[in-house]
Amino acid sequence: MIKHQITYSNPLSHFVDITIIIPENSQQELYLQLPAWRPGRYELQHFAQKLRGVTATANGLAIPVRKVTKDRWLVQTGGEGTVEMRYSFYARQMDGGGSWLDEEQLYLNGINCLMAVEGREQEPQQLQLAIPANWQIACGLPETDRHTLQAENYDQLVDSPLIASATLRKETYTVANIPFHIWIQGNCQPDWERIKRDFQAFTREQLEVFGEFPVADYHYLNEILPYRFYHGVEHFNSTVITLGPGELLMTPALYKEFLGVSSHELFHTWNVKQIRPKEMLPYDFTRENYFRTGYVAEGITTYYGDYMLARSGVFTAAQYFEELNTTLQRYFADHSYNNLSVADSSFDLWLDGYKPGIPDRKVSIYIKGALTALLLDLQLRRTTNNEASLDTVMRQLWENFGKQPTGYTEQDYEQLVLRIGGEAFKAYFDNHINGTAPIEAVLDEALRYVGCTLQAEENDLLSERLFGFKIIADAQTAKVTAIAPNSPASVALSTEDELIAVNGRKIEQNLQPLLLDIDLSQGIELALFRNKQLRHVQLQPSPQTYYTRYSIAKRTNASDNEKQNFKLWLKQEF
């Protein structure tokens, strides 16, 4: 058994001291590998940047250790039977995928800091924590002894984050005799009865989709923070959610986010933790694991996260439509959908998927993935007269690729949809998954099956609608942040331009009121700084408008059949 020991001397330094005890060694040379990335965020993060003082000993004496790549070490053991590796890790990243140490808690993601002993990853792993006696541990791993956790293998060890403190709170609810533990670390006043009732409802609905749960128990590890934050990461039988500010937890706006991220992360227990792209089975933590099905792993999960809240009655239909409309606004906020498909954007997660990137280059697999999941769900219902839906696809993925961890390819997923819906669905993949065809008309048509429509509304902001540019303004500047292709602004403005006046009037967070007072048919003159140089440019409005806003709404003329389809889809009256 490989043992990992966690100690620290000064919590305010944020340094955790780690010892790895490797018994029964028979190798002259041992290689130890620290992960370069973590599941749930598909980019290289180079955790080795946060390590210092890597040494090795045997029988109390130092033995040679040498770094051979950015995150791999070679230990010359001399054939010694027991080897110890020691180093310190800087734990000062408070988000769903980081680690944190201070005087009040230890929050640890093992993927950040625990090395694998190459060739012995499948052996049992033990994690011993030297923490105050009165501290509890919240973790998906079993506690076999006081402050000692046990994992079946290395993957389970690093896929089981923990929070240890004296101030943890926990409530438990059950669905289908499975315990679900809600842990909270941080200052807040949770309405436990409401939380458990709502969590139980969406959990029950998710279990209905798949028919069973992949693991024996589940842990929501919540870091409730004193400042605005939102992040969640999925794990084998747990999730870490970082959310704030804590005093607003039960207010409608933040509680809605709490429910949404919790439902999303729970759905990942099936979709990606068990139903996994073949390219990541098993995970290779040393390098990029390229895959083109992020629209399944993350997009479908994003769709189901809020959809399950509506289907379980936790959200009203109106609340659910608010979330869908937010997704639409994010999708149409720029013109990336014209340039890179959601499948290609999945592949490029490893390149720049979590950065803004250059203008209009890539779509979000979360946003477009959710919209294409909605489209597929409604199209399947319409084509099969409600005999099949996206639920059918997910159940088959679970049966074929999740129960037995074989992993699916993009061809497997496409063929499954074609078997359920028919060959006509090849156009769905050609146009909206592997292509960049407009989604508006087909989504409106699909929504009509459930008595709804995709509404297009002109943008209220004149700078965006008539001239095609967006700004962000504060007390000092109004800076251009985005420009619509082929708009009047596209030949006159550049991103990062600092606008200072319109028609000779100073701009002071008042561009819209100023434009409302101008005869825009005559065009406008903007004074601006570009690269610290003063410029004046002319803009003439065109007959075309830009940055149209889209929303989903019920149709007033929906038929009785369409209203019934709505009820079958959302489990709510029209």
C-alpha cells in the first residue's frame, strides 16, 4: 500500500508538507509523476509550479532524486525496500479545482499535489492527515481510522477532494436508499429543510433518467465564501462547489445558482465520470487528452442541470425559461458560431477553451452544447411522437458505455442517435455539431412542437443595434470590447479603442442617452484614443441591425397537442 502523509507547521504560509511512503520496492529506479491537469478542466495546469523542496530518503539517508520532465521525477533507490519522497505544496487557490490551507481549514484536491508511483497506480492508497483532533473530514473516501482515508487506487485517491475543519456542517438526504451528504464550510445561514427538499427532488428526477446510481453514496462539498464566486467540479462520488457571498446564499439569485451548479455536478456522476469519452479512458494525466465530444460531456450536462430542476418542479417553467434565455444571450453575444463548430471547439479546449481568446474564434461547449442538446431532445420527441427523447440517448449511453467502462467515440454517439431517431438526424450532426449552420430556424421549429417559439428582438442599445460595437464603461473610460463583422463599426473602430466623445459631447457612462438625443440617420462622429493617439471617426448606420437578442417564450396560439407535448417534456402544465 502506498501511503501519503499530509502535515503542516504554519497554516498562514499556506504550505502543506507531503510525504509519500513507498514500501516493498524492488526497483533500482523509481519514477514519480505529478498530474499536469485535472479532470473537469481540460487544459494543462502544470501543478508542479506549486511544489518546492523535492527530496527522497531510504533508511533515513538521502538518496538521489532528479527531475526528468516538468512534472516527473526519477529516484535512484539503490534497491532499498522502503523509499520516502518529501516535498511541500503551496495550497492557496480557492476555487472548485484548487487547494487551500489556513488556520481554519484544509481544503485539498489530491490531483493538485499527490504524485503517482509509476507502475503501482492500481495499488491501494492511504491518505493520513495530521490535523487538529477536533477537525472533521468531508470526503468521498471512507475514513478507516481517525483522520485516515483509504482509496482503492491512485485515480480514486486524486479524484476525491476533501475539506477538513472544526466548523463543517452536514445534512443528509436519501433517494432510493442512497445517502447524499451536503457539507457546508463557511459563514451562511442555510435553510436546511428547503435545501434537502429541493435536492431530493432533482436527485430523484436524475435517477429516473438512468434508473440507477453509479456509486454507493455522494458528497456535496460546499465552500461558501464571503465574496462573489461561482464554480463547481465533478468527482467520482463527490463535487466541490465554491459559491458566495455566503450571506446571500438563500436569496433567490444566489440560491438559484446553488441549485443549478449542484444539479449540474450531480449529473456528471453519470455523464463523464462513468460515461466517458474513449480518449480519456483511462485518464492520462501527463499530457493533453484530446476529444471532440465536449458537447456531450459538458453541453448535455449543462442542459440537464437546469432541465432537471424544471422537470422536478424545483423551478417553475418561467424560471427555467429565464435560464434558457440567459444561455441564448451568451450564445449570440458574439459571432463565434460562424467560425468554429462545437466539436472542433471541444478539441480546442486544450488550446484556449477557458480563455476569451481572439474575437469570434470559438464557441463554448457549455453554451452551444446545451442549445444543441435542447434541439436534439425536442427533435427526437417530435420525430418519434414522444416515444424517445434525449433521456433515451443518455440511458443507452449508460447501458452501453457507462456500466462497463468502455468509453464512447464521437461515431458511437452519432450512431446511437441515428438508431433512435433515424438517418434524418445526420443533418443535425453535419450542420450543428460538426458544422456552423445557423441554429435559429431549426430551434424555433423544434420549440413549436412544445407550443413555444424562439423570439428575435432588436437590441435596445443603439451602439450595438445600429453601429455594431459593444463597450464596457466605468467612470474613466468607455472601451470598445467587441465589433460585429461587416458592421459600420468594423471599418472604423478597433477593440480597445477608448471612446471619449460623440458629436463633440463627452462620454461619461452615458453613451446610450447621448445617442437617443442625436438624429442618427445623419451618422455620428466619435472621438477616441487608439494606442494613446487621438482620432476622430465617422459612423453611418446601415439598414441591417446587429446583436439581435433571442428568447424562448410560450406561443399564445399553441394547440392542445402542443400543450400536451410541453407537459411531457417539462412535466408542468403549459
